Amino acid sequence: MTAPPLLELTNISKHYRVRENSANPFAKPKTLRANDGVNIAIERAETFALVGESGSGKSTLGRVALRLLEPTSGSVTFHGSDVTGASASELRAMRREMQVVFQDPLGSLNPRMRIGDIIGEPLRVHEGVRGTELADRVAELMTSVGLDPGRASARPRALSGGQRQRVGIARAISLHPKLILADEAVSALDVSVQAQIANLLVELRERLGLTYLFIGHGLPVVRQVSQRVGVMYMGRIVETGDIREVFEHPAHPYTRALIAASPTPDPTQRRERIILRGEPPSPLDLPSGCSFRTRCPIAKPVCASERPPSVSVGASRSAECFFPLESQAPR
Amino acid sequence: MRNSSSGETLLRLNNLAVNLHRPDRTVPLVRNATLRVARGEVVCLVGESGSGKSVTARTIMGLMQLDRRIGVTGGIEFDGEELNRRGDEQFARLRGKDIAMVFQEPLSSLDPVFTIELQLAQGLRRRERLSRQAERARLLELLNDVGIRDGERVLRSYPHQLSGGMCQRVMIAMALAARPRLLLADEPTTALDVTIQAQILELLDGLRRESGMSVLLVTHDMGVAADLADRVVVMYAGRTVEDAPPEQVFRHAEHPYTAGLLACIPPLEGDRPAVLPAIPGSVPDPSRLPQGCAFSPRCQRATDRCRSEDPPLLEIGSGAAACWHPTTGEEQLAAPAGVSP
Amino acid sequence: MSIEAVQTVAIATRAAPRRRFNGQLTVTLVALGWVALVLVVAVVPALFAAGDPTALQPQRALAAPGETPLGTDQFGRSLWLLIVHGARQSVIVGLAATALAVALGCVLGLWGGYAGGLADMIIGRVIDTLMCFPGVLLALIIAAALGPSIPNLIIAVGVAAVPQFSRVMRGQVLSVRGRLFVEAARSLGFRQLRIILRHVLPNSLAPIVVLATISVGVAIVSAASLSFLGLGPRTDVPDWGQLLASGQPYLSSAWWISTFPGIAITLTVLSISLLGDWLRDRLDTD
């Protein structure tokens, strides 16, 4: 009997009612399906990555998982307790255990506070730590994320992008959370700094036993820090499984195209790409059947008439496709 | 001649420096940008934030010079003509005609209150006067060139009705309307998704091959450079630190910064390193540059000389690097036997 | 250098240099000096002008400036004494009315902006209604309804200024509320009150501070106008507005009665708004 997953999302949907033509008050509002029937289970001490392009719904899903957004339907279970049904005070208690590191390190820090106060605020509020103990714990946190504790009195603006993100990470781990949502946490950083932060996240996971829900679009970094991956397209997870296997032998044609389009610093690999035709469909007017069929190089008539089922394509791997590609390496 | 690559030179930057004169001090935005773009060649200008790569492109376009506080020194030679000594008209004449530019944010580069047709036609009318029908036909042809098949619909649209990738195609069409000889593309795909980025890069590559236009592509992404470049120029803290053909840059970079930048990109296949070899520290602020080589505080190979003297750009192999201790020849020495597969 | 440094550079290339004129510093210092002087005068008027400002000397009525520094009014009172001793009331009313407006306006703006929904709608409509009246007219109605006294004058002038503070505050809160660090605070499980007071309020305050400095000047003028119209308090020492009003019938024969209080008001209001400008420049570059 294995332990239950730390975070479980069951049949999550997040729909918005949108009036496409704001000038016409009689136009029928349409439904934007940001997430549509998503299931994820994240095990303890693993990093589960969500990848996909803009509009795929990955950021929405991350916010729904922490109930920073209310799902339209479905349920979220965290550490055995129901997140979706929690009251405001229960939720506040839960929030200590699940933290967020945001994409924009500067925007997520209050510009009028000193970084020592930013890192120490959760400790003051939730644990009532004050005075020298607080200063000591802040210094300890700063050291553990590679910041000089002497800079505690600096304001966010005086730091570099990488240092700011370290502040965001120090704040997130201050309450010893179990889960951290890293929402594009390295995407806005310079390449050389990205690697530093990726290393830090991995190190903290191993040292503190953290679990990450890691949202990103730079596939190389995502692969570096994650164990499993969910590939999102138009609000659905179209493929999920061990990240190395998925990237090596993608089963869903979209996954394959995404990986092929991801630039690698190797000039011998150019022109091997599968260039996807066309643009992603409007999220307000999704195609019938499989959402990807309008761009899919192997689409057949059945893809237009029915939504593809989730099929198993190997050990704990699945893809939503009628014609999954050869996914297992020959053994 | 420093660059030995073939082809007639279209653009040459010689020790280009761009300074921002503020009341209290002068900030060097670009200290020494040196590069060459041959006819029909794609040169990728790679660097992180603050490297001066975008400022360099804007200076070539003559956009930086519009600010009175900006001082430009050094040479900008376009098609044998020295631009930097000429006045504003010189730039104005070339801008949008022989040299065109595409920016990072396609949506904010287009005016939200006019249709695509109107905006596209404006660029066209500066060059040629056509009848209504002929003009429309020419516009559709331009859109077709950038891979837009339903041109009629796009012409009628306002920018917000189009996707980012579509807007970037329109911007490229606009740049191409005057049949420029040099296209400056400043991070043209950074705001786009990777599948759309692949389309745009393919488009730029195709246009270059068909029209013989030169492209100077500014990017922070080594992967994009690897995909498209005939030549890679790496900038750090306002200066060119390496300039070489891609085979050399991506096989064994001479400058430790280039090597470090490549090493910290994790692989997409094979084994994952337990720890990524990151470059320590962060990019320096242009107003507080370190003494000597600007990379020396982050460089493991740095010696006292690096910390006191800024190295010149010296020819190495088929490229050039600005480093006192380039990695040349040390690859074989440094790599312990039996480690590499 | 980081991303925003590049943006700063980009913006810098577009915007023409500000604050090139070093004279601005001089002007600001002069303004600061004047405001400081007025404050000291308001606190200890006797230090500057010894004597009883209310002493009537009918034999010296309407004397031109000369023997008495700024001349006398129709009752023979020294204008110098009157202006120095009248400063206190003008300054008190200006500061207190502004404090009242800031407090009420911020609470309403914060409440409406952060809570949204019904609260925002009700507050918004009330503010809209108040805004339909010109500020001075509103103050006039309130002052007339409450009757003349110093507290009532403060309430009248203060309440009339509430709508603008509330509006500005609401707009600030709406934009700050959507910023990432507020979402970060929410995700850290902080209570609403903490988020409002510690994260939203401090980041919404910059334009309020600037508006307040301007508002002090406006409040002094409004109070003066009400006094001028006879809706001010009946006190022994007239404030600057009352002095201004009392000189009106003598404008052609004894210009100094209205002119010197007028200059005092103008200089004070001008100085405070110059300080407001300076403060705005400072706060902009945070």
C-alpha cells in the first residue's frame, strides 16, 4: 500500500463566461474553458511539471490547485484534507503548507518593505516570532537561499533579478511548507541566473523534502528540475508521465511538436523540426473532438467526431490521443 | 580584415560605443560593439539583459540618436558608407528603406486604433504610389510572403483581433514592404510560444534565402542562434566578447562567458547533470562596471591581468574573442581521459 | 543590470530630461522656508509682533503703511499684528480640514476599492453626488447648516475635499490590489486587514500625500472664502479670510487692508503646492 498523493486534483474545470463582443450587450456570452476535466496526483517529494504554451491553462490550474482561484467544478485534496470545501480560516491554515514562488520576482515583492521584513513577515504573522529570534531566523533563511544576510535592510529594487527570486523563495520556505507552486519561477531570469535558481530549487527539495508543482515553458529547465510532467493544450492534460520518458519518446503528437520546436544550442540539430501548421484555436471556439486536430499532422476523421480517450502508453504514462506515437523504447 | 568569412560586407560596426549622459554621470550602454554582417547572412547577436545587444540594434537603426543625451562614437558602416558622421537625414533616409526593424512586442508595435490594411499601406506609400487595386494586390502579396493565407481577413482586422504570432508576421511584412537590404530583428520571437517561434524563425530563414536580405537577429536564446545563425556574436556588459561561426561557438567557445552560458542550458535528452554548471553572480550594472574585463568577477579563469586590463578582441581560429585566457587548446588538456563518451 | 534597468534606459531615451533647472531646488527651499516661518508664526505669534492685535485706535484708522508697518484697518488696528496673529487660525483650519479629508477619503476609497461590489457602488454614488457640487459651494452649504464656529468651519472645508481623496484612493487601490505582491500576501495566508494596511495602503499613498499638500493650500483659501462670506467663526482675532473681506469696501481708498492678507494667503498656498510638486517628484522615483 503506497502513501496517498500529497496533492490530488480530480476532474478540475475552470470556466469563464466571456462576452466576445463587448459592444453588443445582447451577444450570448461564451464559455472559455481554461481547465476542462483535469486530473493530477502529485506524490511527496517529487516535482511535477506543467508545460504548455500560453493559453493552455497551466497557470490557471496552478492557482486552482492552491485555491487562489475557485474551480468551476472538481475537487482538490491536499495532504488528506479537502481544499475546495475548506472555510476561509481552514484555508488560511492550509496556506502555510502550500506556498507560491511567482514568475515576476520584482512584482511579487512589496516595493516599500525591506527584504528582511518581507522574508520575516510570514513568521511574524503565523508563528508570532519577534525580535532577535526573528532576525536570526531571517538571516538563516537568507543564507539557505544564497543571500548575504547583511542585505536584509535593502529594498527589492536594489537587488538583481536572481537575488529577488531568492527572496521570493526564502519567503516561500519560511513556514516549512510541504508544497511549493513555482509558477514560471525561472522564466523571467537571465539564462545564467536561471541555472542558479534551478539548482537552488532542486537543492531545497532534497534538503527540506519539498514537493513542487513546477509551471514552466522552457523545456530544458523544466526537464532538469522535474520527475514527472503534464503537457497541457487548450485546458486539458494531453500527456503525462515520467518527464525523461515523455521527452525522449513523446506519445502525443503535440508533445512531439513542442519538443521539436524547443530550440537547443546545437547547430547540427537544425531543420529537424516539425513545424506545426496554423495557430492554436480560439479558446472560445474549440474544435469538436480533439482540440489539437486542427494543427495535428496525423489527424484522422475520427479526431473531429469524438474526444480521444486517455490511453495508457506505458508504465504510469498516459496520453489523450486516438493514435499515440510509438512511445516505448524497444526493450 | 578581421572577419575572414566570405561575402561582401553590408554592415560593419567598429568599436561602436553608446553613452547615456546623465547630469551626475555617464552610463556606458554599449562600450565596444564590433561586428560584421555580410550580404545574405544571418548574424545572431546574443547576450543577457544589459549586454547592450538591443541598444546596438537601435543605434544601427538610428533610434538611440533621437535622444539628445545619447552620445554615439565609433563606426557604423552600411554598404560602404559611414553613417555615424552623417546627420539625422542620413539615418532617416535609410530607416525603413534599406534598413528595417522588427521589435519584440508585436502587439504594442502596432497602433490599436487602425486596421492592419491602413498601417501596412502607410509603409508601402512611402516607397511607391499605387492605384487602390494595385495597392491591395501588393498588400496581399506581402502578407502571402510572410505566410498569411487569409490576407483579406487580416487586412480588415485590428491588431487586438490577431494573435501574437500573426501580429509578428504583419510586422515582418511591414518591414519587408520597402524591400530592405538589412532586417534588424530585436528578440522577434521572445514574446511568442515555441511552436509559433519555430514558424517565425523558419519564415525569416526562408525570406533571407529568397531575397538575399541580411538579418541581424538580437536574441538571448542560444538555441535560436544555433537554429539560424551563419555567424554568432556574443555581447557581455556592453561589448563584443566573441564573434565566430556557429560550429566554433557551439563546439568549443573561446570565451569563458560563452562557454559558461552554453554549459548552464540543461540538455533536452540523455542524462541530467546533478547540478547545473551555473555562472556565479549576476550581470553587472552598466553604471558600475568592474575594473578590467567586465566578466572577471564571475570568471573562474580570471587572473590579476583580467582584473586590471580589458582584453582586446583578438582573432582566434575562424573567429575572435576578447579574453586574456581563451579556452583554446585547453579542452584536450582539461578533459580527463575516459570521462567524455 | 536587470530588466527594469533596461526599461529605465528605454524610457529615459524617450522622456526629455526633467529637473535640469537647478533653480527648482532654490525655489523649493524658499517655499520650505516660508511654510516653516508661517508655522512658527502660527504657534508663537507674540515672538514676531508684540502687542494686542485687537486694540482699537480709532484716531489712527485707515493709516497707510509707514508708521505702522503695514498700515491700519478701518478700526485703527495694526495690520501687521492682525496678520501675524491671524495666521494661527488659517493654518489650523487648513491643516485640520485636510487631515479630516485625508482620513475620511482614504477610508472610503480603501473600503470601496478593496471590497468592491455593493459597498463600492454605494460609496461611489455618494461621492458622485458630492462631486456634483463645486467644492466651495459644498463647504458653503455645510457651513451655513452647521453655523459659524472653528470646528464647523473645519468640517465644512474638510468634507468638501473628501470626494477627491476618495476618488484618488479608490483608483490607487484598484491598481495596487491587482499587483502580484498582494496576491503573494494572500497566498501566504495573511488576513485581509493585514493585506490592506501593510501591503495595499502603503503602496497607494504616494498620490494622496501629494494631493494633501495641495489641499492644505486650497483649504486655507476655502476657509478664507467662507470667512469672507461671513460664514467663518466670530472670534476676537480675524483670520486671513476675514481680513481680506473686511478690506473690500476700502479697496479704492485703503488698498493695504485687503492686499497684505491676500499676499500672505497667496504666498502660503503657493509655497505648499511647490512643496507638493517637489514631493511628487521624489515619490515618483521610488
